Amino acid sequence: EGWEDRDDCTVVEVPSECIGYITGARRATLGTMEEEWGTLMFFMNKQEDARRGGGNRSEKLAIFGPDRPRRGAELKVMSGVETKSPGYYTRGVREKVSDRKGFDTDRIVFRDDELSYALGKEGATRKKLEVASGRS
């Protein structure tokens, strides 16, 4: 509780059918993302929610850390969810250019052929874009 008031926390809704994929065996995938981005991540499940069972079609994943690493980890999680459940986050998404000062995110909608090019073989271009954006 109280995460809404924190400025070092982002919460992402993860559909229940993707939780195992995002977490990985013995938390390996989540741990790798934490290492890559320098964040702390965990699912927030209240005991009473777990006891009630059923009903929840998604769970909240809390991501703690500075703005840029937190956003990187959030996008990585969202990418994983999109792999397992296409359109979960991207259905109906539109382009957006921020006019906010400081750190923020712009959205650009790619066609399929543009997306393949932007990612590159085994994500090579994506990794170069990360470096060019000042992520590293």
C-alpha cells in the first residue's frame, strides 16, 4: 500500500496468462530484467486476493528505481507480454510526442516491415538504439 504516492515506483498490469513467462523459472527472467535495468521488481498480491482465488485477470507488477531504468524495465515487461498476448498493450495505440520537460517517452507507430528493421537481427539494432538514446 502507498505505492501510488511514491515517485520511484511504476506499476504495470500483467495479464495472468503471462505472469509465468514474465517471472521465469525460479524468478530468472524477472531477475535478469532487474540486473539489466538496475531496478527492483515484484508482483503485489494481497493475501486476501490470493485466498479468494479466480477472478483476477491480471496482477500488478511493481517496478522500483530511477525514472529511466524503471521505464526501460516497464517497456521490457510490456514487450514480453506483447509476445505472449499480442495487442494487450498495443491495440489502439496512437503516436504521441511529449512536450514535458525532462524525462518522458514518445510513441511512434511502426508498420511491420519498419518494426523488423528497427529491432534488427536478434535485437542488435534495438540495442544500438538503447545506447544512442543515452540508456547506458
